[in-house]
Amino acid sequence: MAAVVLNKVGKKYPNGFHAIPAVDLDIKDGEFIVLVGPSGCGKSTLLRMVAGLETITDGELTINGKRMNEKEPADRDIAMVFQSYALYPHMTVAGNMGYGLKNRGVDKDTIEQKVNDVATMLDLSHLLDRKPRMLSGGQRQRVAMGRAMVRDPQVFLFDEPLSNLDAKLRVQMRVEIRQLQKKLGTTTLYVTHDQVEAMTLADRLVVLNQGHAEQIGSPLELYDKPATPFVAAFIGSPSMNLFSATLESNKLNIGGDSGFSLAADHEFEGSVVWGIRPEHLVVCEQNEDFKIRVKAVESLGAETLIYGAIEGVEEELVLRLSGPHQPEINSDICLQAPQEKWHLFDANTQQRLS
Amino acid sequence: MIENRPWLTFISHCVLIIGVIVVALPIWVAVVASTHPAEAFGQGSIPLWFGNYATETWQRVLFSAAGNGVDVPVWRMMLNSLIMALSIALGKIAISLISAYAIVFFRFPLRSFCFWLIFMTLMLPVEVRILPTYEVVAKLNLLNSYTGLALPLIASATATFLFRQAFMAMPGELVEAARMDGAGPVRFFFDILLPLTRTNIAALFVILFIYGWNQYLWPLLITTDDAYYTLVMSIKRMVSVADGAIEWNSIMATTILAMLPPVAVVIGMQKMFVKGLVDSEK
């Protein structure tokens, strides 16, 4: 078990492209960290830098206090689960799981012992003699995890391990990964673009945007107090409604002259980004803050998503109601936006106004 | 095309049968001719059914001397051909595997230059460089030796190219997984790369074995000692006797024998051959 520290770690390609400017991250022993962001944000690159598959051009990476920048992947005492699983097609499940130990000169009996232990834990014991091509997707995924676990490494690295599974299996494996990690207590770095996966798995989340760590914090911290509009839009599904607005003399003006304004108890003056989550809007009979015209309705059974627009405002808005609702298209719905649920960001610095 | 048209079936069968006859008839004639006395073939009529001279011809050809001025028995020449074909095939595979491994998986200066250098030798088959090659081999005292027979034919751009393609199709994550598992370059080569390219190796072996077996010009040039004659070139020698009757029966028997090993290799490795050319289990 180990603490992993990234100290201003950066990556610059020889062609001058700065994929990752500088990331600071202090991972405590046994913590489950999820790197999340849209595709191309550098999350996989960062993970591969920790793994040693990409060189680190700036900063320092330490595992257990030891500098790892120049170490070979095999010497970092880490194990990685790949997106494609990368199982050796010609080896049996047992061979796949034991290969890393074999290369490290562990004797046969110990390898067998460890492989059997892990196989029992992952419910793979009856598959040990099979080749990967005879396994289902979920089983391959388990073998890939088993291969990582057998070595009992200091750090687990996961690179979008669930993206090749179907939705049901994904949920199941997600729960399993979480339980295993808790049980083993191994420090884990997990990359995903799926924010539900990120929210459910992580002790702490790192939201990456173009190589920058936009915000690092627990899932609920990120949900409740997103630091930037980017994080606000990324965390939560459907994503937060964001409007450009101006704040002056305690009034929030949205959509310019033709829009509407809300009384705001805030000192800041100037252009802001105003956000409110779809689930925090309240439908009301009277005293409405604004009206929306319904454009589309998605009934999911347990909840209903209503898409609409406010007259005079460009941005569209999503409303999330629990239970089934059937509003008419083009009818109006009156809404309240409770001020304690607002998110306000400075439009220039893109930072949260507390 | 799955259609039920009797005429179409009939015609396609006719075409196929004609094809089979065209291919098989010469072989049939050769088999039959080897069972007749030497003169039978030269009399103008080609026998189409077995004679009663089979045992004598085959015994002589196999174990005493092939005849027509070639004094070693056919089994000896078969052995020579086999040694040459195997060394060429295995040597080519070994060298190409290693060079493709270097070109694909290692970053070294002049890497692509090296590749193109190897690739350019495609334009220089043995026939083109035969005189300088002969001189080199002669100066190395390799005339009349197995090394001399095989070595100049071993360097191969085709095989290197094929393995390069196979290695480049190897998923990157697999290579990385092996790195994480602590497999060094040598381990990776033997534990991962070789097992995964074994169908390609098999396919290439078939092609190269036949290539080596059918070599004619090169063995003809560098062997003057009967002990190193290969089968294919000897057939030619047997036909061009200066005077006297050509012993067609022994020539035909030798020809049949010369055809057998390539056929055996193809049949034996057919499954892997097709697999290696068509799909790869990755």
C-alpha cells in the first residue's frame, strides 16, 4: 500500500504540444482516485505517465516517497488493467495471471497458490485452464483484474476498464471493483469518461479539462460546490443548466432585456454564469420565478426529464421531476429556482463565487 | 451463389473435371512412364497404363544411381535438397523474425533507413546478383558445401516485410501489458511474440520450403561434386546426356520423388498455412 504524489507532473510532446501542463495530486494510502473528463482531456495520458508507459517531462512522481520518473513500468510496483484487457491470447487464464510473477522469478508453487487465491476471490477458479477467447467479456475483465491483483502491487491503475461491457455488466463490475478495492485497501487510480462510474467509485475525483485538473474533491463536494462551470456541467446527469447572466445591484439578469431577472443576495457585480441543477428546480402554482415552454419530454418511469426554453433566453433548460408526468408540448410550466441551490461563477475567471 | 440449376451444375463440373485432367494428366503420364522400360517412352507412343518394369526402375533410382550420368542415388539427392530447403526456410524465418522485431519494437537511429535497405533487396533476387554472389561464395571456399547452397539465399526482404506487418498489427496494449508484467525484450520475444505469430511463421515456412526446394540455378552453379547435387537440378542433368538413349523411366521416377516433399509440406501444414494468411487470433 502506498501514497502516490504527483508534484507538478507535466507532459510535453517533442512537437511542442503541451498535453498536460502541470498536475498536483496527493493520493493517500488506500485511496480510490478517479480521473474523469471528456475524451482528449489527457486523463489516459496522465495514468500512463504514472504507469511509466509515457515519459514524464516535467515535475516529479513519487510512490511511497520514492521518485519514479525514470523507473521502468515493471519496477514501479504497480499493476494496470487495460481497456481492451490486453490478455495474452495464447496463454490460459492461469498463465495470464501468473505471467508477471513468473517474470519476477517467483517459484511455481507460490505462483499457483497466489493465482488460486485470487481466482477464488474473483470466482474464476473453474476457468483457469481456458484461453481468453473462450471467455465472455465480463470474465475477461475479471481475468484482467486478477492479473493485476495476483502481484499484490502498491498501486492499481485502471484505464476505462468497463467501457467494453454492456450496461448491466458494467454496473455489476463497478460494484465489484469498489468492494474489492475496499477489501484489499490498495491505492487505486481509475480513468473513466463516465461520470456515473466516477461518482460511484471515487473517494476523490479529479476532473480534467485540457490537461488541467479543474477540481479535485469528493463526489458530493463536486456536485454541491463545483469550482468552475466546466465541472458543474460535467458532474451530474442530466447536466446542470447554465446561463450567462449579469449580476448588478442585487439583481440577476438573464437573457438580456428580453429575459427575466431574479432577486439575488450577492455582492458581486458583473457578468456571471448562473447555474441550477435540473433536480433543484421547483414546479409551482404561483410566485413563479420564470416560465418555460415545454419542447420535449423524456419519461423514464422513475423520473421525467422535461426540456424547455425560457422566452427571450437562448440557452435551453432541463427540468427533472420524480415520477411520471405528461405535460403538453408547448404548454408552459412555472418554475421556482431556490436561491440556496444556485451556482454562480465569474464569467471572466470561470471561478465559483462562493 | 447458391442456385439450383442443373445445367449450371453440369457445366461447372465439366470445367472442373477438365481442369483436374489438365493438371493431373502429366503427373499420371510420369507415374506410368516410370513403370515401363527406358525405350518405351522414346518410341513415339505415350503409354497410358502401367507397365511391368516398376520395381526395377524404382529400386535403381532410389538406391543405386539415378542414371543418365548422375551417379548418386536419388535418396542422397533428396537429402541434399531437404537440407538446403530446410536451411533456407528456417534461416530466412530466423533472420527475418529478428530483423522485423528490431525494426518494429526498437527505436534506434536510421531505423527506417535500415528497413528500406532491407526492402530494396527485393529488387535483387539471386538471379540478378548471381556472379558477384558466386565470387564471394567461391572466395569463402563454400563451393560444394551445404552452407554455400543455403546461405546466399537466406537473406530475405519478403519475410522481413511480412513479419513487420504481423508485428505492427500486434495490439499496443498487449505490448504494454507485457512491459508491466516485467517481460524484457528477450522474454517478450519468446513468450508473447513468437506464439502469437506462429501461424504466420507456418505459412511462411510452407512458401519458403517450396522456394528452397525448387532452387535450380544456384545449386547448378556452385555444386560440381555429385555428393551435393540437389534433386531438381539433377533432373535437368539427367535429360541432357551427351549421347545414348535418355532413360525416361528413371527421370520420371525422380520427378515424382521431387514432387513429393513440397506436396507433403503443403498438405501437412495446410490448416496453419490458411490460418496464417487469412486471420490472426488477436
